[in-house]
Amino acid sequence: MNALKTLSAVGIASIFLLAACGNDSTEEDSAEAGGDINYSEEVDYTITGIEPGAGVTETANNTLDTYDNLDGWELEESSTVGMLAQLADAISNEDPIIVTGWIPHHKFLQYDLKMLEDPEGTMGESESAHTITRLGLEEDMPDAYKLLDAFNWELDDVEQVMYEAEDSDVETAASNWVEDNPDKVDEWTENIEEADGEKIEIGSMPWEAEQASAAVMEQVLTEYGYDVTVTEVDPAILFESIAGDSVDATVAPALPITQGHLYDRYEGEFVDLGPNLDGLQNGFVVPEYMDIDSIEDLEPKE
């Protein structure tokens, strides 16, 4: 009887041991499967882009042409709104997606995202937004000129305005930012005399970061007594307007790459007051849950 009990115990123990080994094997297989996701295949060798003609669209196409491991890839051009909708949908399901992206943008506050490393530098180097004025503004409106010259802020600032504007509008978001950041505004407006309804026109571009910067500048100038008009135009028209004295100033151009060709065309016909925002960057952007870090981690289409 004792021998029978011993054999039974050994048998039961063996069953549990085999079951445990089987579970370990299954878990290992699952882990290996999760670690070997072919993200290139999962996104169908496609980068989700925005409007044709945008600067990031041009650099994205150049990137596809430059990297050998992106052979057979395509850029799906749509719109900024369309790209953001696809990004939100993918993140809600934790699906892989690669989009054309840029900093600053509110999506980096809204989601956990990362920009893929770009060893070839084809998506462009880090840039700065510059403040540019027409010739003669310093003489015509010296205090407005000093305020524009002092204007500078950080990526977190502009992204906060952009993010809040999603649920309201950029003017309201800019007004709230100005109210919440008196120390920065005081630095810009130190020794500035109030105006008496002098008219000033600020040129901007029809994109969120540029709109945020222009709206904040409009808010501050208005508080100091200026009659401010903000005009949104394409980059080429903006530079032409500054050079032709029909627009007084802008805080929008991204240099030295994105609007560099326009800067070179009109150089000498405007005043460059230098950067007001550093760290602008274009790139391929993915959710943090995707286990890739570089464009070179992607694979060519078979």
C-alpha cells in the first residue's frame, strides 16, 4: 500500500511538473511572438501623411527616396485632420501606425509619442521660429518693435496653447496663456509704453503653431493699446508682404530650412530679430508602445 501511495504521488507530481513546463513554453512562445512584430508589414509599408505641398510632406517623400530600407514604401497624403483622426483611432486600439509629425504640436501632450531617429537627416535639422519685421518698423513704432524683439517662449508654452485651442479657439487659449504666465509677459513688455490705438498688422500662416504664436502676440499688443490685425497667408505671400511693407511683422517663419528659400529670396528687404522659439523638428512619429526607435529599424517591402 505504501509503495502504491508513493507511485501515485510521483505520478501526480509529474503531471503538475509537465503542466508547468507546458505553461512556461506557451508564455515563452507568446513573448517571442510579441517581440518579433514586423511593424513594417503591420502598417502596410505606409507612412500616414498630411496635405500635399506641406514642408513635412516634401521631406517625407525625400526620406522614402533616400533610405534603402524604405524601398517599396508609400506616403499616404491626406490632411492634418485626417492624419490626426487615423492616429487617434490607432492609439485607441494600440495598433501600429507611423505618421508624419512635427514639433511643436499638441498631439505630443495628448498622446505618448516619439519621433524616430533619422540618421540620414532627411527630415531636416532642428529649426527655430524667427521674428521678422518690415524695414522701418523700429522708427515708426519703437515700442512695438522692442516688444517683438523681446518675444520668446518654449515648446511647452506653444503646445499648451495649441492643446487648449482644440476645445475652444486659439484666441481664448492665447488669452488664458497670457493670464497664466505674467512673468514671461512682463519680460517682453519691460519699459514698453502703451500705444494709443496705433494700427499694426501681424502676418501668420494657416497652421496651428504659427496661429498660436500670432494669437499670443496679438493679445499682448492689444493689451498695450495697439489696434492689431492678424492676417494668415501662405509662406511665399507672407515674405512678399513683409518685404513690400504691407505687413508689419511676423513671428512664424521656421528657419533655416522650412522657409529658408524664401528668406534667401528676400534677404535685405526685412529685419530678422532672431529666434523666438527653438526646437522645431519634422520627423516620422510613432506611439511609444511601438518597439522601434529609428527609421533604420523599418524593413523594405518584399
